[in-house]
Amino acid sequence: MKGPAFHPTSKGRQAVDVEIPPFVRDTATRFGAGVPYALKVLAGQLADDPDMGRPSDLPGILTVTVDGDLFEDCPDLSVGYIREPDRIEIRFVNPIPFAESAEPVADAQDREQQEERSADPVTDAVTAREVADAWRRITGWLQHNAGDSYAALRGGAGPTAIAALEGDLGIRIPVELHVLWLLTAGDDGVNGGGCLPGNWALMTLDAVAATHRLKMDSQAHEDTFNTDRSEDERITVWKAAWIPVVALGPADGTSGLYLDAATGYLGRWSRYNEAPGEELDTLVTYLEEAADMLEAPALATRDKPGLIGGALVWGSSIDPAQEERWQPWTG
């Protein structure tokens, strides 16, 4: 099924169809109510000027940016399309996540690493699509098999709310996390458990800001002693570039996972300031593995999915009082 097609009528120019496939339209609606209209306007512009985009690192893909300020409820967008002699097909649309007003990360090395990570808009577009695809697989499974857990997911955050969080954290939100929050702004959980492996939960934006502030205060306290410590003895419990993402449970913020905006890797955090632990997962691989375990439970290694009533409950963290009700998911 093809999306809307636009036919220019400019004198002397052959008509070019601009197609917006259904999966692109579905993705666009998640990024803001004004995004579908912005795409429609862009399609009309592409019909008149098919070569307005610039080449990308993806074979055959041209990219063009859309100024979100021109449309209501629309972030800045990066749009990729293929150009053929008589047609154009828009292949992806992703928000450009970084607010210009956001404060840079405090550490110079972290800032340099993050700038390197965000230097390629094509790579950002691929990452955004991978996150959206993995989360769509997870939520699709929940919708069909664990309706209570699906209903516990919050709706996506708007670009304004994410920009405000950037200001609170004083750091630019990486594209993968920006896209995930546009899709869902947290998990309220069922019976104290979230939908991620280990029954962990995606944190709400308020919880992210509060935890980051708490951990930065802990680091500031350590820094008062670090000035008198040798370099080898200095203690780091938190960095400005670490953004808490996942918590032990919807109402349990004693530990969880953070995303290092400088490196792109996840790490473990704890309220008790134990030494951070590297997960060596990116947010993309973490979500993709969760989706894989749901879709192919026989191959799952880290955890095993199951059901208690209409809720997804992972086997590694079953409440003993509910253990007899737990039904392993076999696909």
C-alpha cells in the first residue's frame, strides 16, 4: 500500500510522485501531532525539487532537514528518501534531538566524546530507527500478550518536555534516548514490576531528573574530599554525562541502569554509591535483546519471560507469593 502521492504541475517539469509508506506515517505520528503535516509539506517541496536533499552515507539515500519551528507540535526533523527518475519514496523520519540551548557536559573529555557521537546525522537516523523498531517489537508483544503491562506504559513525552529535561540535566540527550522518550515517557508497572528484563522499569522523566540531581550531589560531596586525595585515590560515583534510564522497579529507585551520553554504553548505578558497573550494552542492543527474548523465548539466555494474568513477569525476579501463578512464555 502506497502513501500519499504528490504531482507537481510546474511547466516543463515531468511529474514526480512522492510516496510516504504506512510505516513512515505511523512512526511520524509518534514524534508529535504536527509531524505528519510537516511531512506532507515536505513531500510537496520534494515533488517540485527532487534533488533538494544531500547525499548520506547510506547507499541511495538523500537526507533533508525540516525546521520544526515552522509547524505546531513538531521537533526539528531529519528525513531520508530515495530518488528515482519518476518517483520519490520517503524511507525514514527522525527527530533531531539536541536543543541548541542545552548546557554542555561538564567534563571536557566527555563533551568531546559526545560531540564525536553526534557528529553524523545519518548514523543518528539509523540509531533512531533501530530504537523505534525495537520498542515497537516490545510494545507489540505486550499489546497482544500482556495487556496489563501494555496499559501501564505512559504515552510519549513531547519535544518541549524533553528539552526541559535537557535543561535540568545540563546535558544534551542522545538521539537513542530522545527517540525512546518520544515513544514512551516511563512505565508505571504492574504489581511493582516493570516490563523490562528483571522486571525493571523505564523511568519517568521526573524520576530521571531527580535521580541525576541526587547522584550529582553525591559526587559533589565526594569532590570535597577528592581535592585532598591522590589521583589514584579519587572516587567517582557519578558523571554529568550519565543519564539514569532504567530503575529496579516503577517505585524502587535504589538501583538501575544509566546511559553514558559520552560513550553510548549502559552502566549500573545504585543509590548506595557502589562502584559503577559497565553493561557493555548500548540502549539499542539492550532493547533488541529484550524484544528477541519475548519473540523467541526458547533462545533467551539472560532472562525468561512469563505471564501472571495479564502482566509480563520475567522469571529472574518472581515474587515468591506469586510463583505458583507464573506461566512461562513458550511462544
